[in-house]
Amino acid sequence: MIVISFKPKCGKCRTKAMMVAAKALGVTSVELQGENKNYLVVIGDGVDAAALTSSVRKKVKHAALELVKEL
């Protein structure tokens, strides 16, 4: 499980972040969580957390890797 926090400006930014995560290799599930839907929770096998965070940051700015946990 990978948790990435980001600061979406609008609903379109949330959609962009989810699309980037869904296209990453090994991802099986993507979900928005948190009070303001500002946490991207990604579940998958063999996902490169640093590369995924970098890709999200390029699309929506202000993204940070919060948690990487083995399920």
C-alpha cells in the first residue's frame, strides 16, 4: 500500500492524479481518502513508490509520499 498526499485545486486535479496512478505498472487499486480527498491510496504489487509520487507531482504539483506499507 502506498499513500501519497497532495493538494488538489479542483475535482479535475483529483481525476488526473487517479489516472496517473491507475496507469502505473503493478497497480491493482486506486482510491481517494481523507476529509478533503487529498490522500491517494494505491494498492498493487511491485509498484515503484518514488516514481509514482514523482509522476503525480508532475501532474498536480505539491505531492508527497506519506506511507509505503507491505500488505
